[in-house]
Amino acid sequence: MKKVLFIGTYRQQDSWGRESRDYIKAMLTNPNIALSTRPIYYTNMVESDIDNDIIKCEHSTYDEYDILLQHGLTPSFHNSQKAKKNIGIVNVEFSKGESIYNSLVLNRLDEIYVSTEPERKALSSAGITKPIRVIPKPINLQKISLQKSNQIKFPSTID
């Protein structure tokens, strides 16, 4: 079983927080992952309705981790000596002026995950020498299907 520490914005009440929660939920479906989580905050809009399974992950801790998975802005990433592998999940949103600093930070990690091929290409052209993987963003389909306002109503002849 892999011990994973996920550091992200999952307690924020915005798209970054929702995306982090979706990553956590996706990892919780894998029985081979022992997950710990720690929040970081970029805003003061804190989500108060966090699922109990995520709260349980906040209370778990290990002396050492197989993977440190960080989701957020590049300046908040760090390497942990307690992790065998340090991975950053990034959204490529930086300009050429910022890319030198971001390259220095990202090149200290072991791996970088992005959600699209254009992001991978942008990081490669910005001087990132570490492996960059394209990992699609997880989407909580169960939550979407529960929202009745998003359902399309068809005439009964189409049903």
C-alpha cells in the first residue's frame, strides 16, 4: 500500500478547492492508497461542508510517505525529505516573466502533472527538465448526476 500525502486547496470554496476535492475523492477510490491530506489556503473563502472521508484523511499521518502530491500554485511547492517522490499538480497560468522562477521550483520536484498536452508543451518550452505527465482532471460524476438542475428534459417520445 502506498502512503500518499496530498497538500492542496481542498478547503477553499472555489474552483481550486473543488478540483482538489475531486483529486482526493479519486484517490480514495483506490484501495492501494493510504491517504493523508493537509490544506493550504489562497483565499479566506473556506468551504465548511467537507466530506467526513476527507476529514479522516486530515487526521491520518505517517512518519514517511511514498509520494508527496501537491496541488496549487508553484511558489507553494516544496520538496519533502519524508517523501520518496515529490510531485506537483499544476495549472499552467504563468507568463514568460514568471517562468524562470517557476522553472526553478518545478525542476526541484521529481515529477509534474498537468491536465492537457498544451500545458505539457508549455512547461517543456519553459525549461522544465523533470518528467511531465498528462493526467486528466478527475470529475465527480456522482455529484453532477445528483444536481437535478443540470439534467436535460427530453420529450417523452425521445425518452
